[in-house]
Amino acid sequence: MRCYKKPFSWELVADEIRWDYGALPFDRQNPPASLYFVHVCGFRFVFVSLAQIGEYRAFYDQPLKPSFRWGDAKMRYYNDNGEAQTPFARLPLYLWQKAKRVKVVRGLERAIRDFAKD
């Protein structure tokens, strides 16, 4: 598990990160100061705030994959067809295997602790 923080730059967004949701998860006029990267189980999570990391930790902390109940409260992004989808919709399913899910939760908790120290 690796976690690190980089200062925000538009080049970083354009070159290194591919936002799959068709929209950036922040306002273009008010970009975040930093981007938070967490690598766990062969997947790279990219976050714009500590609150967003906590949201994903709460999502993966559940033993069963939630269905549409997250969709109602957390609709944020629109895909290429203009349909609303949750930020969790395109996460890889292999992360839901019990051993990997536990590692993801531990990794996100550790990232929250490490980033909160800064």
C-alpha cells in the first residue's frame, strides 16, 4: 500500500489521471489544493479531499456490496450518455473479494491517518 499527496496542477490531471466519469469531481473555478493518491491491491484511487477518502472507506467497510441506496444520495457524475451514476459505479469488482476488501479498508484508513498528520 502506498499513499502520497501531490500539489494540484492541470498538467497532472491531463497527463497522469484519467477521469472516467465524464466530469471532474471538483469545480473547475475552484480546484483542490492537492490530489491524494492511494495504491492498494493493484488499483490506484485518486481523491480530492480527506472527506472523499472517508466516503470510500465507508463504502468498502460494508460486508455486502450496496445496491441503489448509495445511488440516491450520492449521484454526482454523469457518464457519456448523460445518465447519472454514483462515483462507485466504475470501481473494479475484484476489490469486493473479502481479503482485498479488508486490505482496501485498511489502506484507506491508513491513508486518512497519514494525510491528517500533514
